[in-house]
Amino acid sequence: MKPGIGARVPPFRVMDVITAANARAAALGAAGPAVLRMEVGQPGTGLPEGARLAVEAALRGGDPMGYTEALGMPGLRARISAHILDWYGVEVTAARVAVTLGASGAFPLAFLAAFEAGDEVALAAPYYPPYLNILVALGLKPVVLPCGVETGFQPTVAMLESLPSRPAGLIIASPANPTGSMLSPEALRELAVYCDTHGIRLISDEIYHGLTYGKPAATAAQFSQSAIVINSFSKYFSMTGWRVGWLVLPEDLVRPVERLAQNLFISAPYASQIAAQAAFDCHTELQSHRTTYAASRKTLIAGLQHAGFTAFPPPDGAFYIYVDVSAHGEDSADFCTRLLAQQNIAATPGHDFDAVNGGKYVRFSYCAPLPDIEEAVRRLHEFARTPA
């Protein structure tokens, strides 16, 4: 039988790394050394306490927790609108907000509403793998823009102008996964204005906002009425398993996204929306998480440098460091396999993020508890003294 277009989608390889790390942990058993999880971007903290209490109260009160409106509970959409005004000084009506099944559920809604099959959509490499993989699954054509340290791993207007044909869309992420790099407000404005002027739909992934270290974060909604903004409760709000995110949409795409959501997802989970609404009252707790990430960032940067892994720019945000390990004489996949086998540290090879240059890079996540990061630094120093 003929397979469908989705059968050609590449794997999300970090999930394979998770499987290998789980197998290693099972083999070591409870008496063995702990496997330090630096391969995945999952906060080591859990659901904020106020959000937990809100869900508990709804359950105790007998709330039936059925379907909600496809675009989300009105109260949650209003809180997201207020959050955008509070953080960025931008007025976005609740009517332009769509609550989604995490950011992962927001991507296909945005891509299907904004593009036709066969459209070209540009994105910087290194990139978050599902951007490219979902585009492929939907019959769209990714146009990869190779980016390096010289542009902060971010795309530029000059890159867009150098393309042989104008893409239908551009995906940006600031802070970005896997590099933690950010666009300055001025650079974001330049890209947004260029896209508006040239009929390019800008899609801005802002799920790591709130987790920045010394640089201001701007939203594409400040500079463009045609841009689509994607955000999530998974990272800053520490709600990965609750699967709830949001879109800020141009007015002309609100009803198309609503129709798509009705058919594809019906609605985001009711309980998750209750938790998300309450999470906006938990900023004191959430800011303490960010303080911990900042300490872990500082510890890991110093530890990598002390161990001889110096080829990386300090990340501006998120909770990743993208390290060039090519000077150590082995492909990043082999590097990560050896690191797991010898030091019980799980990290992600760069192949997932860049099909051309990923063999040079390893992504380390520092969102695990700080004691785990401190122990990882000790093991990395020992690993660096072990020949490949």
C-alpha cells in the first residue's frame, strides 16, 4: 500500500535520546549512579501551587470538566490578553487569542491557516525539529537559512533577500531552542516590518519568554498586526504535561483557526485551562524558578569552560547551551553515546537541530535541579580527561 505524506516525516531524535537514557537508568538500577537528564527541555519544577489548588478546588466542587469553546475558555483568553499588556504594553484583544493543545498543537493550526500546500516557509538552522517536521507533514516546503555565531544563530533580512524566491512565511524563535539566542527588539522589528512589507507571514515562537538573562524580550505583536505569535505554559509556567498553550492571531485568521481547532482538537483540556488561568497569579513562585535556572546557567557555563568545552556563546534565554564539540574529534552522536555510557549524562546531539552542521554540536539542558547540574559539571570535567 502507498504510504501518506506523513510517513516521510523525520523522527524527533531527542525522544530517542530519552529512550536511551531511560534504558541506561533501568540497567543501572536503584543502587547505581543517577543518570543526569540534560537531554530534554522539561523544567525540574512542577505545576505552580496556586494552579494545583485551583484544579483541586474544581474537582472537589464537582465541576464536570467537559468540552470548552474551541478557542478556549473566555476567562483564560482574557487573562492571556491581560498578560500581554502587562509584559509588553501591547493591547491584544481576547478575541485574537486562541488556547491550544500546547505549542505543539499551535504549530499545525498556524501553518494550516496561513499557508497552502507547496508554500515555502523559511526558518533558521539550528531549529526546533518539529518546525521542519510538521511543515513536511503538511506538504509545505522548508527553506533552511544556515545561521552561525556571527548572527547569533538568528535569521536576518539579508538572508531573506538572498533567497532565489520570496517565501510565504518565516518562523523565528527568541529565545531559541537549541541555542538560547535572542533577537534584539530592533532586529525583531526589522524582520517584522520586512515581512509585513513583502507579504511574508511571520510566525514568532515565544515559548521561552520569562526565561531570559539580561536581555529584553520583545513580542512580534508589538511590531506587526499580521504576525502569528505562539506561546505555551510549558516552560516559564512549568506545566509541560498539562499540554496547554496559546496563539495570538491576526483578525483574518481567527475564524479559520477556530474551524481547524474544532475539527482537529475540539478544545484544549478543561482541567489544564483551569490550571493555566490560575498560573497567572503565581509569578512569585515562577520567578524563583527563573532564579534557579540563572544559577544553573552560571554553573554550567563555568563548568563547561573549566572542562575545556569553550566553543559556545553564553545563552541569552531559555535553558540550553549549544556547544561546538568538533575540536574533540568525534561526531556529536558518538560524543553523546560515550557521555551516557561513561558518565551517565544524557545530552542531545545536534543532528536533531541541523541536518548539515549538527554533527559538530551538542545541546545541554540546564533545567534540571541545581544539584544535578553541579554533579554534571564534576562528571563533565572527568569525561574531558578520558580519550575518545
